[in-house]
Amino acid sequence: MGAEACSWFRPRVPMASLCLNHGLPVPQPFSFSVKYYGSVFCSIPRSPPSTSSYCRRWYNPLRRRPPSGEISPDIRRHWVEDHQPLASGERFMVASYNILGDRNSTKHKDLYPNVPSNYMKWDYRKRVICEELIGLDPDIICLQEVDRFFDLRNTMQKAGYAGSYKRRSGDNVDGCAMLWKADKFRLLERESIEFKEFGLRDNVAQLSVFEMCKVESKRLVVGNIHVLYNPSRGDVKLGQIRFLTSRAQILSDKWGNLPVVLMGDFNSTPQSAIYKFLTSSELNIKLYDRRELSGQRSCHPAQVLGDKREWSSPFIVMDRLLKNGWTDEEVKVATGSSDCHLVVYPLKLCSSYSTVKGTTNTRDYNGEPLATSYHSKFFGTVDYIWYSDGLVPTRVLDTLPIDILKRTGGLPCKQVGSDHLALVSEFAFKEDTGNKTEDIPASGVDDISRST
């Protein structure tokens, strides 16, 4: 099975062999009492967990003592909870993580001048990444920039995960991967998107329809995307997001108006026009310079962390608009039609981190993390977990304060295996939302064939 394939796997070991207590996982939620697990700080409850908790502890095939040596800041992340009156007892946890592709880490060494070489090696980073994910124990995981999928698969299968992978088109070797707990969710349908087929570059995305194994009436659509990086091509970024949201809506309608969760690296900041598009469902592109749509140009560490900050007067902004008009082709890429300047999508999405409020130590004025990625040329937030009506976020794993990130000198570091931070959110289905699904049989998913 080649890495270029879109593949699917199931855990090879029986679920009963993964934990004690007669095959049932031992609930192990995070709290604010911190204990060290491998290279991640996971929190252990002071009192016995409730039966409604869905955060579980599985056998960890990578668990070992952390390496001794360099002094690095404690990477302690805490859960932030939000009381949701409409939350039902059916809950699940998701994670989104750009894990930094092995090829990219070696191809762009200039981004990691302060990172010790041993922390950049794939074997070390893979262990740290898998330890973190297994310790967090999400039910659904969306990974981006994955070029060693089968390395990850071999470990995550042992922890009870099934999964699928879609490599980027062209000469690229990385792609997106989606993993899910096989005892918690059943895959009903999946769709892999190659944006190149629609004139939107070599990026890819994944969509899956899941059903809860124990509560078959609870279903949802999950999307995973790694949006084009190029800061100057805001038109392509908008086109990719527009297409993904449109396909997600189609799948949701097909299966009975299901709630949707979209995760990934959107390569756009919370201060950007693209973020505004995601939160408002529409954007008049003629009001913006396509080269500034993503907000990435204002996130160099020297600007964000140093004394020198970029400043633009209204006259400079107007000058940029006048000099950087949109061509008909760029308008078509962004909106789908060269005659339309308003890009829209049918879903109404909210950000889980913006909904579950944190503190000013870790959040910006939108409620988003201050930073989800940090290397020598970027310090800011580009990763998100979006959700639609029918779901409510009950808690999120907060990111790190600025002072802790600064002390690392840049990611990856001893306890973080990527130049991004994983985002994690727990959701509950809303009570009495009328989320009644059609009785559509889940046939054919066990025989998914590989496709390029």
C-alpha cells in the first residue's frame, strides 16, 4: 500500500486486550491537578470520574520515562470548561494537529535554528506526538502535514484507532489523516477531496460521516483540511474553504441534516478577512487585498514578540487596495464565478475555542488562542476547530501562555513534537435538537479500496 494512496485501516488487536476492567476503558479525564505522562502533562482527577465522562485512558505502547538532559519550560496545558444547559449526555472529544511533515522539517531547517537537532528527528517527534495523542485520548483525530502515515498507523492501531489517509496531489509527499476510536464511532461514509481537480492547487481535504456505536441516532460529519500556505493567494484559500464547507453541507443534508465539525490548519489568523468569512459565512472580496486576506504577513515573531510592530495607516491600506485589484480569474477561484464578488457558504460555524472562553494569558480578543504555531518566521494562530448547530463545546484544552512559548525558543521542543500545538475540544450533542437521522445502511465502508 503506497503512501500516495487514499487508505483506510482498522485496529488489529481486539478492544478487550487494550485495557483491564473486563475490556472496558478506564475513564481518565483531564483536570487541573497535573501529573506527568511521558512527555506530555496530563491531568488526573482528584475524585473518581463520573460515568458520563468520555475521556479514557488506553494502553500506551510508547509510554516510557522522558529523556533527561536539557532544561526546558514545563509544558502544562489545562482544560477550560463551559457549562452548556443544552448539552446532552452523549459526548465525544476531537483533536486537530498539524504534526510537521518529516520532509518539511528537513527541507526548511531555517525555520528551526533554536531547536536541538535531536528534537527534530522523526523518530523522536513521532514518539512525542503519539504519546501526546494517546494520553489525550480523543475519539476523533484530524492530522495535517502527514508524510509518515504508516509509522503513525502502526502505533495508533494498538491504541484502538481506525483511520484513513489522503496524500496531496503532485510531487508532494504529505497529506491529511483522520483517526477515530473504533469502539466509539462507526464510519458510514467518507469523501476525499483533491482541490487540484477544481483548479485550487495540490491541497487535499477529508470528510467523514460517523455514527456513535452505542447511540446510533447520534451522527455527525467531520472534515479535515490543510489550506494552502502561500500568504499571497487568499483567493485560493477562500476557494478551498468554500468548497469544503459546501461538500460538508451536502453530506449533512444527505444523512438527515447532521451537525458538522471542521478541523485543520486554515493558514489564516483570527484577525484576518478569511477568519471573518468563516465566522460570518460571507465575504465581499472586493473590500480586501487578496495578498492580505490570511493575515499571515503580520505574524513574524519580531513583530509579535519584539518591540517593532507593523503599523498601517488607512492611506497605506487604501494604497494596497488600489494597487492590488482582483483579476476575473482570481475572483472565480475565490467565489466560484467571475461575476460574483461575494463569497458565501451555507453552514453557520462557530469556533470551539472562541466559544469556551479562556484568559488573556492564552487568548486574543476573539477568544482564539494567541498562538498555535511558533517557529523563526511565524508566531500566531492558524489552527481551528469549527462546529455547526446541533453541537455544543463543553471544554477545550487551553494552549500555552506567550511567556512559556517564548522560553522554548521555537517549536518543536522537548515536550512538543511539532511546530504547532494540538487543539482539543469536547463536544456534546444538543438536547432535543431534532437531530433525527434517516435509516441509511452503513454498507461498503469495510471494503474501501485505495485510490490515488
